[in-house]
Amino acid sequence: MGVWVVCGLKGGVGKSVLSQSLAVEALKEGRRAAIIDTDPQKSTVEWSQDRAGADIVAPIVMAPGVKGVKGALADLQKAGAEVVVIDTPPRATPALNASLEVATSAIMVTRPNKSDLSALTETWDVIQRLPYLAKRAAVVITQAPPGSRAKALGLATDYLKKAEIPTCPTVLTYTLSFPYAQADGLCVQEREPTSKPRAELAEVYGWLKKNKVI
């Protein structure tokens, strides 16, 4: 079973949206996918409730509750999950540590700005303490300004290259497509299957698979 931890010690970078999108991509491949939402804000749990209200029941989403991450993971494995994505909080917590301990992959998330990149470096330091996980870890840049030559994006990619942090070359551009999809209890690939954001997401997912991160 693949356990993909989506992490980053910074709020608002898009961890929940990416967690949801990765799980839906796995579903589209015919894999049984689920999400464990360890973030106290419970954004992904609420998103799941919106889906249930619209009769869109997959993927399974659960909070760890009293069983903790390992207990929730065991329940999902018994239920036949092939992929479990763990949406983590924007700070170092016992839940984050527990998630990384059971992870088979780590997808770090950052926006292309200085404060987010500083927090990302801290995240990478944590992951490097787990050598087996560091080999299957990479960064996805989200909410990038439109235009591949944007200065902020160039500075971010240079920063990551110098820090020798594995980074997906395809970025997720800032667009209202993501919050619009969220409002409907969907992911962007479900709401806009022929859009540019969907194409970017497909490239990110393909790169993560090709490079054996997931």
C-alpha cells in the first residue's frame, strides 16, 4: 500500500487541495484511494462531506481520531485501500511525525515566495532524518504566478536547485479554478477535465510516478 504524505511547515500553500487531487488521480487509475486528514482545520473532511452531499462518495476521507494515524491507516488497509494520502498540518506536530514514520513517499508543497521556501527547508531537514523517505520525496510548487518567466518562480526554482531539494519541474499555476472546484466538492480535474490546471496536475502526477516518488 502506498502512503503518500503531503507536507510543508507553512499554512495556505495548498496541501489539502493537492492531497485531494492526488487521491482523485489515483482513483482515475482504478486504484482504491483514501485520505487521512490530520490537519485540525479539517478542510479535507469538510470537502468529503460536500462530496457525500452531492452523492460523490470517493475517496474515503477520515480523521485519525483516538486511533491516531497508525490506527486509521490499519483500518483503511483492512478496507482494501491501495493508496492513502495523508494531509498534514502546517507545523511540526506529533501527527506529522507519525505520518512521516509510516510514509512511503513525501510530497512537499510550497508557494514561490521567501517565507514559504524557508519553511520548506525546515520540512526537508525533517525528512532527511529518515533516509529511506528522503529517496522518495520531492517538492511541488503551487500557486505560481502566471507565466513561466515570472521572477518569483525563477528565484524559487534557483533556491531549490541550490539547496539540492528534488523538485517537480511542472508547477501548479495560481487560478480560480481550484477554489471553484472546492466549492462544488470537486477537484479541478473533475470540474474542468480539459483545462490548463488539469493538464498541469496530470503532468505533476506523471512526473511523481516517473521519478518513483509515488
